Amino acid sequence: MEEKAFAFLKELIDTPSPSGFEARAQEVVRRRMQTFTSDVETDVHGNVIGRLNGGAPFRVMLAGPCDEIGFLVQHVSEEGFLYIQPVGGIDLNLMPGRRVFVHTGKERILGVVGKKPVHLMTAEDRKKAPKAHELWVDIGAKNKKDAKALGVEIGDIVTVAEGLELLRKDLAVSRAFDDKIGAFIVTEVLGRLSKKKGLATVEVAAVSTVQEEVGLRGARTSAFGIEPHVGVAVDVGFASDQPGAEKKIVGDIKLGAGPILHKGPNINPVVGRLLVDVARKRKIPYQLKAESRATGTDANVIQITRGGVAAGLVGVPNRYMHTPVEMISLKDAQNTIRLLVEFVGALKPGMDFTPLP
């Protein structure tokens, strides 16, 4: 991966952005987009939209979420412990014993999610999964007054401390590839397209969307405002090349084997076929995944915006989703960028996306 692109990805991952609190990460996205186009805006919802060829007769929207799962501080006890509540779908079994960062208005404070030592547990204790209100963060405060003096307030965001690291070759591990790899990809596609000739008749809106994890909200509002003819969401998809993954349920999806192209009622068949045709023509590896219902991605709400949008979905294979050690192949991310650049280049005004036999 090109050095500047990797530096952007690392900064994006390192910047906290639980759903509803994406502003700091969106500033990272905005700075990167502004190196490719002067037409960058942030809407009232917090979506960052970078445009090329604004006002062209044909509009395509590329949507990649920038939010992540995390926690909010709900209560500070008299002893100085912080009690937290989850933002998004968090597996609470993974949290006890974790290092976390509490992001105050002043600074980032290191803390740990406390847990009763196994020696002091009863047999019943060991069988129980933790509940959200039973989790506490220890920041080493002497008491409530001390925690407040450190700048801790109710509603401060908390994220797991793990960041981006290279595992081997092109494999990378981190928290928050779901969903930040989407925002990264649409931003880099914007950069590639800014150098591509022959796109004057196509307006490209690359959108770093907010609040995907809590209801696909940013994609809904930004798609309404952009009113695209075609909208493609970029997200992650379940890799099944790991123990315990049932291929009969999630499909046969491998890391490093290319982006996931989806088929099903959430996907406009003309858009779906064009993505496959472009991948084949350009010899870009891809994998197919059946989706028998509405997907839990931005494509779901883009499709049903206004009078309907021809929607597509491209996924980056991801192991260990919604854990602090999500794993992707950077090669898959790069091939997703290549595919979307070529896909946009194949769009022309007047194309008919009406589903026909």
C-alpha cells in the first residue's frame, strides 16, 4: 500500500469515533479528501462528502462508514470507578481485563476494564456472562473527585486501546476495521478518480458516513441530499476461513481472495452485474456472497431513499468482526479501490438500471 494512504488509514483507525461521536475521525477524512478536491463539505449530521464534477448529469454515491463500536461513561462511583454503556453491538465477554482509553475534553486517559479475580469467584460466577452495567473502568483515580479532576464527565467516549498493526505480509489487525475501512476506501477511490480523465459527465460523491452501527443513519440522510442514480456501499463482510465459521451460512469467503460482491434483493441486479463484469474485465479477484434479505449495511437505506436508488454493496473480508483484533488483508482493500475506480469509469449518463430479465 502506498505510504501516504497507509498513514491515512493508521491515523483514521487511531482516532476515536464511536457512533455519534465521529467528528475527530471525520476531520482526518476531510483533510485527506481536500488533497483530492476543493469540493468537500460536512453536513448537519456529520457526514463528510467529497465531490468531483459537481452538477454533472449523472450522480454516483460511494458510501463508507467511519464509526466504530465503543462505550460511553454512564456513572462515576464515589470510589472513582467509571461505569460504562455500549455503543453498538459489543461482545461483552471480550471486555473484562481489557485496556481502554477514556477520551475526555482534555486528554486521552488509559484505563482498564476491571474484573473480579478468578480465585474469588464462585462456581456460578464463572458461568455468567458479564452485563453492561456490571463493567467498570479503573483509571487509577482515588475517588470521584479525583476522577472529575482528571476531566472525566458523563458521556465521555471509551474505546478499546488496540490500534493498527501489521501481522504478516499484507495482513493487518486492529479494532474498528468495521467500519472505518469503508471510509478509507471511498476516500482513496476519490483520490484515484481525481486523476482519471473522461469523467466529466459523472458526479462522484464519496461519503464518509456516520452512525452506521446504530441504524445506518448517516447513509440515509446523505443519500437523500445527494439523490444519486447509483449508490454503492463499502463495508466489511464475514470471512469464513477461520474455525467455527459455517460456510453453508456465511458463504465461502477468504482473506486475500478479493472483495466480496453481493447478490440479493438489496442489490440492484444491473449494478451487481456491472461490478462483476468490471472485475472480470480488469482481472480483479472477487468473491460472491448471497444476501437473501436486507443487509445490515448502508446499502440497505441507500436503496430505498426517495424514489429508489440502484444500490450495490462491496465488502472487504474480515475475521473476528466486532472484536479488538479484527483482521483484514490490505490486498483486498487495494483491490476494492481498484474495482470501484473502474466501476465508476464504466458509468455513463442514460444508463438504465431498471431490473429486467
